[in-house]
Amino acid sequence: MVLPAPLTGQRGIGRGLAAILANAPSNFNGLRELPVDAVATNPRQPRRDFDAEALLALSESIRVHGVLQPVVVRPLTDGRFELVAGERRLRAAKMAALTTVPAVVRASGEAERLELALIENVAREDLNPIEEARACATLVQDLGLTKEELARRVGKSRVALSNLIRLLELPDEALGLIEAGELSEGHGRAILTCKDQPWRRQLAREAVACGWSVRETERHARETETGHAVSDAESVPVAIHPDLSEGIAAAEDTLSTALGREVRLRARGQRFQVQFLVDDPGEAIALAEQLLERAQSPARRPEHEPF
């Protein structure tokens, strides 16, 4: 048995699980074998659904090799333990008829427990968009983390995190369709273009029934919101040469990183539009001030910066 390895990779998931443990030695009580019945699941675990086939495969592996990566638990006052991270391993161990599991025992606060569970699942890309949005919203709303802090910890931009949490404004039926994989996160953002909840619900149903792409869903949402048909010139970018398209995508990434907000470049007929996506008027004003400051201070800008 080995201690959890740090979570690494391109996603940059803040502190790895092992790093969190290593940074708090006073709360670290070591590796122990605990009865599976003595470990209660975490009621605030962000993940709701567990793939049955994947669990079965993991249980078969555990039956042969044992639990190679310990679960993380915290002690309760009644002598039992509450799971902080590793619910898939605990479930699979029970399926494999194991009576004990290796566990790292440590004291952790409410915020850290949810953060550990979120980081573990996000690092493995185990959460669907709605589960991830609910977990992030809890960390922001209930536990006092700012969106900037949380974005750094889960390896997302603030814009991406805000867009993710905003999915929770969708009606329950639309949320369920995204959780079930019938609609994507992009479909959800497109449906949010329409402000009326009953219409959002109807758009979600039609998007599934008609097999709309995200772009088609955006167009129908805009038509619903404005009350008139949206022309192709208004809603759909014109065809762009692949070489130019790659350059536009790179420019969007560079601008988004530099400004800390999502930026889109869109061809509309004979013109190009630069779209800055913000959450509220205050952000729009802050962005305008940021652009004005950069425009008025050319001498301080490195040559490679976009502004």
C-alpha cells in the first residue's frame, strides 16, 4: 500500500491530495486499516452518480490486488469515521467483500472536506458539469471561498468557473438532461441566453428531441428571446480558411488569458466582432477601464502583449 501520489497534469488542480496531507502534519494521524462498516460516506460529496460497470471493474481489481490507494477519512465523535475522499474505492471494496480498507486518518474542517472531495473528482474528471457546478457553488456560497480562489484551486479561469456555476440557473429538467449526458455544458450555456424559465425548459426538450448542436441551440434561444428569426449573418460565423481559423482561436486564448475574461472573435458578413463575455454591468465597466488603461500606457507594455 502506498500513500496517494500528488495530482498532476495539464489541468493544474491546485494542491494535490498528498500535498494537502503533507502540509498539515499536526492533523495527520497516519495510515490505518479500518473496518469498512466503520466508515460513513460524506453527505457533501459532490458526485451523485457512480458508473456501475466502472465500479464492478474496480471491485474485480481490488479483489485481486487489494486497495492500492488509501481512502482519506476524518474521525467522528462516536468512534467511527467519515469519508473525505475515495468513495469509489470504498464502494468497490465493499463489492469485493473486503472487511477493511487502508485509510489516511486526519482532522479536517468543513471547507477542506468538500474541497478535498471536489479536487479528487475534478482531477479525475469524474464529475458531470452539474455535479461540479453544485460543488463549486457550495464552496463559494456556503464556505466563503471567492471565485478567484476557487478558480486557482481547481485549475479553471474565473470566467470558466462563473459560466459553470451559472448553469445552476437552468430549470431542473434541463439540469437533469445535462446530468444524464443528453445535453452538453455548451447546450446549457446556450439555453441560458433565453431569460424565461418555461422557455428554457422547452428549449432543452426540443434540443434533445431534434438533436440540435450547440450553435443551433444558441440560434433558437436567441429567436425565442428576441421574438424574431435570427439571420445566418447574425447568428452563424461565415466560413473561414482553416489557417485563419487557427489564428483566431489562438488570438481568443491569448486575449482571454490577458484579460481574465472569455473573449470571442466572430466573423459577421464582411466584418469581425470582438465579443467580451461578462457576468454583469460592473464587470463590463471594469473591463472597459482595464482596456483604457492599457491603451493609454503603451510604453509599459512588452511587445508580445496583445494590448
